[in-house]
Amino acid sequence: MTALTPVSDELATYPDAVALAALERVGVVLNDTWRLDSVLGVGAFAAVYSATHRKGTRAAIKMLHAEYECNEQLRGRLEREALVLSLIHHPGAVRLLARGTTEQGSEFLAMELLEGETLTSYLVRKDGCIGLDQALLITLLVLEAVAGAHEHGVVHRDVTVENVFITRTGQVKLIDFGTARLLGNLEQGAELGVGPVVGTPGFMAPEQAQGLNEQVGVQSDVWAVGAILFELLTGLPVHFAARTLFQKLTSSAFSDAPKLASIAPDASPKLQQLVDRALAYDKAERWRDACEMRGALLALFDVSPDRAGERTFATSFAPVAPPQVASSWLGSLRAAKTLQRACARVVGLVRALATAVAGLRSPTRRRVRARDRLLSNA
Ligand SMILES: Nc1ncnc2c1ncn2[C@@H]1O[C@H](COP(=O)(O)OP(=O)(O)O)[C@@H](O)[C@H]1O
Ligand SMILES: [Mg+2]
């Protein structure tokens, strides 16, 4: 999750010992309160466990690996994550339940236990082929989550496919706020100015990859959302030719993102503008913030902004509202008709868009095309 932290495809190279050490904690009871039931994820510095409170509540517990328990910088990161999560009250961000320190002095966070999978794993399961409607909707919900964090003064700085979680009920949640930054908080002086590079290469805006931390702000998260959308639409990461961590980092820092049309020439002009503007090298040319980008995305759907909060990934494109939504919406026949018309408009529009960019649906074909292009340029 940072330049100090290998990116997801490097996770496979982590020593098995790290995963094994994480597994060894399963069954341990923290402070006679939380029993660690199983490992949900193992990162470079921390592991996340599903856990049960002695009173029965379930949670996800994040703890540093044993070898890093005394590392002040990493302990600070976990503390930061707790602080930031306590500030954000938004359905698009994972909720903090508690924080604690074990008798041995290890810090831990207890978060709401999400059921579902990361966007990375969802994409793998779908073989990278999710269709335009889902790509746009996931992006819309990610933007709402990011905008929610920004509203609470938090820049995430590590918005990636790995840190977007899709729940079984179709919600989209941002996780992993360990490298988030509080806007305008000059007390974090060590983080400002030119400093350590924080984030995931490939999902870092140029200013972030260059370590220009004082320039990293809401528009850096906008770039990252653009990178997610680019990948959802094309099946390729923005800097797809970069293979090593170093190449990914230097491309993120110094290369323009490819125009969407260079990979997906059939994409509609509005969609191209949406993505290209999010991924502009120069901050001044990007969407001003997540809300502005969200507005542009909503215009593609032709849905009024005040309806956006009612949608989830699973239900938005259903022609009939699901029962729990219907009970509040269908209070009158008039409301029902309005709903039907709105749904038909959304479905129609999405179908039209999907047809217009049908070429975007085959990541395999796109990968072959991109590779051919690379080879012919070589
Ligand atoms: N609240 C949660 N509920 C369920 N699973 C979670 C939760 N938080 C994290 N995870 C799982 O643990 C993995 C690592 O968590 P994350 O916070 O991203 O840590 P890291 O810093 O190691 O990337 C995630 O990819 C996800 O699979
Ligand atoms: Mg993560």
C-alpha cells in the first residue's frame, strides 16, 4: 500500500513466514475480549482477522505483524487509521468499533466486519469482465465514499482496487485508511513538504508519486478513482507497460496517463472526457474534487443527484425497486410511476452506453490489442 509497501502483485513474493506468523495468532484472545477467529488479509505490515467479542459481536481486527509491534512509525500509522476512522461518519467508509492495546503492548483496531470481497478479488472472479454499467456504478459509489472522506477532512491517499470492498449486500466501502492524511493538519509536519512516498504505484497521482506531499490533496484521490475506472473499463492498469515496482513508480511520477481512447477508441466522448480529466497529469486540469467528478458521472447515467444515495451496486439496475427500498418509495401511485420511469431511463441509458462501448467488454481482446500496440512501438 505504499512505496515502502509492495503493491498487490508483489504480495505473492512475501515470505510465507509472514502469513504463517499471522496464522499463528488465530485462536488468541486479546485482553480476554476479542477472540481472533481467522485471517482475512495479510499485508506487508499488518494482518486483518475476523474476531468475536466475548459478548458475541463480530468484528474485523487489524494488528501489526509481531515483528513490527514496536516499530513507532507503523504504530503511528495504525493510530492514524483509528483517528481518521473515528472522524469519518459515512456509509462508504468502514466503521471503527474500538481500538485497544493488548497486555503485551500491541495496538489493534476493531472495525465492522465486512462480508464480501475486495474489488481486486471481484474482478478476478469476473475474469476482469464486468460490463460498462457495473464499472460506472462501482466508480460512482467509490466517488461517494471518497467524497464522504473528503467532507470529513480526510484524503485517503491509497484508493486502489485492493482498498475498495464490495459487500454481499452490494455496498461499496473504502478500507485501509492507514496512510490517510488530515486536510490542513499542519501538526503532521513530518508528512508535509518533500517526504516519503505514500500510496500504491499505479494508483498514485504524479504529485504523490514524486513525494510532493504538500501538493497531495483531494485531487490526488480523484486521480486514483480515475485509475480505478480506467482499469474497470479497459481491463488494464493505467501504466500498463510498467512491470517492476520501480517502473510503476517512475511512470506514476513522470508519465502522462494514456488517453482512454487509445485503448478504448469506441468509448463515448463524454466517458473519455470523464476518465481523461480525472487522470490529467496537471492537477489544475483534473476534476476539482470527487463531487465534481461524481456530477459528471451522474450525467452519464442521467439520474438526479439526490437519488444517488439510494442506490447500491446490487440493486441500482434492477428494473423494479427491491422491497425495502420500495416500501419508502412506493408510498403512492405517483411515486411508483416516477420510479418506474426513472429506472427505465437508467436501464435504457446504460444499455445505450453499453452498446456504444461494446468493445470495452473484452479485457482479453483489449490486453491483446494493448500488447500488439506495445510490440509494434517497440
Ligand atoms: N473491515 C473489514 N472487514 C472484512 N475484511 C477486511 C476488513 N478490513 C480489511 N479486510 C481484509 O483485509 C485485507 C487487508 O486489509 P487492509 O486494511 O487493506 O490492510 P493492508 O494495509 O494490509 O492493505 C483487505 O484487503 C480485506 O480483504
Ligand atoms: Mg489494503
